[in-house]
Amino acid sequence: MIILKEINYKLYKSNIIINNKIDLIKNIYKIKDKICNSLNSNETTWIYAKYNFFQVSSPEINCYYIYKELKKIIRDFANHNRPLWFQSWLNFHMPNEVLEWHNHEWPFHGYISIDAKNTKTIFEDYEIKNEDGNIYIGLGNKKHKVEVLQNYDTPRITIGFDVTENNDIFRMNSFLPVD
């Protein structure tokens, strides 16, 4: 794992994703079906509060290793050992489905690029060129959107996540503790 950039965010590169991309994508299709079947929805992004991607994907070995990597990244960015919780969800989008301007009202927000396509994430004061294997984490409450730079014909796959120090999250089923 390498830190690529650091301002009010950090950008890491995951060799787990890069070295196992084909198997990972194949299994994420199965995980997507599992999520959609259990929640009676074809949507995985906007129902984020009803599941945690890493809980649903726990038997998949590469997801397990990404989960362990993500917890280290969260701890590194938070730079403390106080209790933290995170939620995560699957973004599985065709070019006409990428996310427009939106915000995450949590202390930290990030995303993991599994199959980034030729896209970038535009924040109000900076941009991230999305690449497979990138794990972005930054401060929350930053409006952002995804821009498609070149059309594609299979879904863009990312895993979004939010992190909080507030344990008053009982209204949601999506949070797991960060060890």
C-alpha cells in the first residue's frame, strides 16, 4: 500500500485490487445480486443504510483483504485510537448513472476504485483521476460528483464508505467498528 497524495485527503494504491481485479469483479457481480435479492431492490447505492458491503462480501477472500486494508487506512487518516465506525456500499453504475453533486455529512468519506473506467471525481476545490486500485479518504462534508471522461459498456464499480466517531448510529444497519 502506497500513499499517493496528501492534502486534506489521502490517496492510497491497493495492490490487492490491482493483482486480483478479474476475480474481484466476477465475485462483486455475485455480491451485487446477493445485496439486491436480500433487499428486494436493483439499487445498491441509495440503500446504503441497510447493509455494509464488507459484511455481505465477507466470504470473498479479496474483499476480506481489502476490508483489513481499509481499516488500516481509516486509522492512518484519523490519526487516533478512539472508537470509530464505518459504513460501506456498492456503487455499480453505467455512464448515465454516475453520481451528480452530493455530499456525505460524516467526519470522513472515501471510496475504493475497483473498476474505475475513465472517470474523475470532482470536489469543489480539487479533482481525483480515478484509477483501479485507488482508495481515497478525505474529510466529510465535501460536495463532489463523478465525471465520465470516456464512455464505457460495463459498470463502473466502486465501494463508497463513511466514517464516524459518533456511536449514536443505531438507526442504521450499516455501520461496523474499526478495530
